[in-house]
Amino acid sequence: MPAHPLAAPLLSGNRRALAQAITLAESSRPAHQREAQSLLSEVMPHTGNAVRVGLTGVPGVGKSTFIEALGLQLADAGHRVAVLAVDPSSARTGGSIMGDKTRMPALTVHPSAFIRPSPAGGALGGVARRTREAALLCEAAGYGVLLIETVGVGQSETQVAAMTDVFVLLTLPNAGDELQGIKRGIMELADVCVVNKADMDSAAARQARSELSAALHLLTPHSASWQPRVLSASALTGKGLGEVWQAVQEYVSDAERVQQKRHAQTGAWFEELLREVAWNTFLSGVNVDELKAVRERVLAGELTPVQGVAAILPSGFGE
Ligand code: GDP
């Protein structure tokens, strides 16, 4: 198979080629999809070298300020930084999360940064898949730091945690109220918790840190080798961002931990895609009237659910 024309410029770090490759991967046209998949498989050996960081937090917590400040520090220190987002509610014209590049004006124009808005809205699974592919393309283009933001709609935190090495939860100093607003499931995903806006009230930030630490100790750690860190920072003044980056580096310094996580993530992603495609294939071939009739019989108690499924897919329940 001949090399895709975008492959060489992409691998040499050309931003335009990267943007075009992501657009191709985001396209739903079958011909574009085939092209994108062959380009992805071609550049795959050049992926995997970035530190993948996910960030979440309620609107207003300071995510874009934080990402811009951290991104600028890293870019100034010589890293190439890519910023992506998962926002299933976004539409390109909607000006929602990342839709408006003026959210990070200084980072947007930094020569070592690449910022890409969330793929346009649709099912979360589709948005997440396109962001994963965009992330791989950024890695192939030589970006060594990926910052992937989620606005926290529905299950998007889970999706971002499932595509990153380190998941960072931003919270506010008024942790008492805040803790109740943070869904327990999100706390469980966090590898690093950051009390942002610590410049506003340092005593409250200290209090929030200890409350968060206490709350995290009550949860079952999701990794045997990592106890979540709780830090405070100010995205506005830049204070504490170095410590956050240090915690991220500490996490990824254990190559085996990262490798295991990535393997599990890729495996889960493959299974999820398989499930989705198998389900769609099943639906496209099924006799809808028959399906409805069997469903009615299950609802009427004439068939158990297992018998109902067996009536439609006789091979579905092997011993
Ligand atoms: P997002 O919705 O989570 O992306 O939050 P933004 O980054 O848009 O920030 C919301 C508001 O909080 C803006 O007015 C920011 O200037 C402000 N902000 C963000 N970080 C800090 C911080 O560390 N300290 C203070 N005082 N304000 C902050």
C-alpha cells in the first residue's frame, strides 16, 4: 500500500498536515474513514511517546486558564504541547468548550503548541474515538505532551480517563460544598487532585486539600502502585503548576505502570468498538417485526428474557 501523502509531512511535525489528518479522521464519509485508518496504521509506530494528561472539573473551576498556563510553561521549557477536548455537547458553531480558540489566546499562537477543539457533537463514543485518533496523530507529529480536557458532561470524564496516562481533577477551595458536587465516580478516576484558585484564599485551599485527602483515603485506590496526590495551585498566578507537573512526571516515571494502563485501555477500546459494530451489524440484519413480537412475549411473561434472546439468536446461548 502506497504511503499516504499526509504521512511524511505529519511525521515531520507539520501542523497543517496534522490538522488535515485530524479532519480526515473526524469525517464520517466511508472513503475518508478508510483513508484515515490507513494513515493511522502507517504512523502508528511513531505514536505512544507523549505524556497523556486528562483534565476535568466543573465549569468555572479554571480548566482553560490552567491548561493555558501549564501549556505555556511546558512549551517555554521546550516541550511540544497539544491540547484536545472531549465535549459531546459541542457543535463547531456553538462556541462551547474549546470551540473558541480565544479561550487560550497565548497558547494558541505559541509555535510549540497545537490546539484542536472537540470534534463536533454526536454520540459520546464517537466524539471520544475521534479524540483518541487525534491524540495518536498529535503523537505522530511529535507532540510530547497531550492535555485532553473534558467538560464533564455525562460520561466524558470516564472516556478521557480511559485515553490518558494521568487524570487530573481540578476543584475549588470551597471543598466542603464542592465535594458534594463532585461525583464519587470522578474522584475515583483522579490520579492527581488540584485545588485551583488557591490565590483567592490560601486558608480555604489548605482546608480543601485536607478534606480532599481524607475523602480520597476512603475510596478504594484504582491503582495498587499509586496513591492519588492532592495539591493546590493558582492557574492565574502560575503558583503550584510546577508541583502538578512534577506529580504527573512522577506518575509516568514508572514505565511499567503506564504500559499496563495503556494496554488495558487499548484492550477495552477494542472491545467497545467490537461491541458497537457487532450490535450495529445485528440491527441492520434483524427482522424488526420479529424482534418486536419476541419483546412483547418477554414483556407478557410468555418467554423469559433468555428464551427471548434465544428465539432471535439461537446460537446466542451456548453452554
Ligand atoms: P473553565 O470553565 O473551567 O475552563 O474555567 P476558566 O478557565 O474559564 O476560568 C473561569 C474563571 O476563573 C475565569 O474568570 C478565570 O480568570 C478565573 N480563574 C481561573 N483560574 C484561576 C485562579 O487560579 N485564580 C483566580 N483568582 N481565578 C482563576
